Amino acid sequence: MVSVSLQDDNIRVKVPKGKTLRQVAATTGASMEFGCRVGDCITCVARVKSGMIYLSEKNEKELKALEILGGNVSQLRLMCQCYVRCEEGEIVISYAV
Ligand code: FES
């Protein structure tokens, strides 16, 4: 299981491989907001402060959406598009981008 910390809500949970961060937010009652849930609206953008390596690669849709934000988006992810891809590790997320 991977440890996921949602810093802004002071939530820390163990998450199995394959679970999306949207699912994590939904099941923990996190305050993160979601819109389309399909990678179009950027409402769910968040900063991965550490542990990016434990998340899925950015897909085509996510890359396009993040491009709109401009600047350095290397630490940013759409929570509805990324999922835990490892069995172990630690991910720290902040909603502040
Ligand atoms: S909820 Fe719209 S991009 Fe994630």
C-alpha cells in the first residue's frame, strides 16, 4: 500500500495500487473540488509535493489540460486522471498550486 497525504485536509491514508486520487478524495471526505472528472476542466489540479514517481504517467488528456496553465507544471496533476501505480511508497499532495 502507498501512503497518500492530502496535506490541506490533514488526511493520511494507505492506498492500494490502481486507485485514482479522485477515489481517494471521495472516500476520505477530502475538501478537494471536482468538476468534469474526465480531465477537461482542470478543477481538480493539485501539486504533488513528493512521490510523483508512485503515480501513473500523465496521459495525453492530462498533458493537454495542464498545458493551458502554462509555466512549470511538472509537479501538477489532475487528481481525476492519475492513479497509484506502485505497491509501496509515499505521496504528499497539496491543493495549492
Ligand atoms: S475534475 Fe475536471 S479535470 Fe479533473
